[in-house]
Amino acid sequence: MRKAMICVSVMLAILQLWPMIFGNSVTPAQVAATAAPSALAASIIPAKQAALPANANTGTIKLASQAVGQTEQISCYRHYEIAFAACAPNDRACRMKSADQWDLCEATGFWGN
């Protein structure tokens, strides 16, 4: 078994060192050509965004628990709060299921049953 481990270690070392020893050499121009797109993206200045005027009416923000009779879709976190509150205090499986449903809701956009 020891000889097999030594053989595998030597083969892995050769596999990792082979490109460094016998691979194609990279010129500085090739490195610059590879780095050019990210350098170009970093040099672009973002456009200015319009700010709200000082007298703009932004309204009041309500929490999901304060919304009564809302017609919009309930957020995933609000579903999670409801499902978590319905679980018994020591029921870890129920709490994990509600956390999994929350994660799936965030990923897919709808709350499953």
C-alpha cells in the first residue's frame, strides 16, 4: 500500500509540474491582451443617476406585517415568518422545512406547499 501511495504522489507531482517545465512560454504581450478587457472595464466611468428633488413625495414605507388587505404577492420572507411562527418551539424539522422553503422561494420566486 505504501508503494502505491508513493506512485500516486509521484504521478500527481508530474501532472502538476509538466506544464510548468514543458509548456509554452507566455509573452508579456499575451498577458496584456488577456488583462485588457478587465482593465478597460475598470476605466469606464459610470453614468450619473438622477436624484429625487428635495420636495418629492416619497410616501411612507410600511412593513409587510402592517399591510392590511394588500393585493400584491406576499414576499418570501413574510411566508417564512408565517411558516416559522406556525412551528412548535421545539420542532426543529418544521423550522428547517420553513427555512428550506424560504430558500427555494428566493431562488424560484414562488412559495411551494
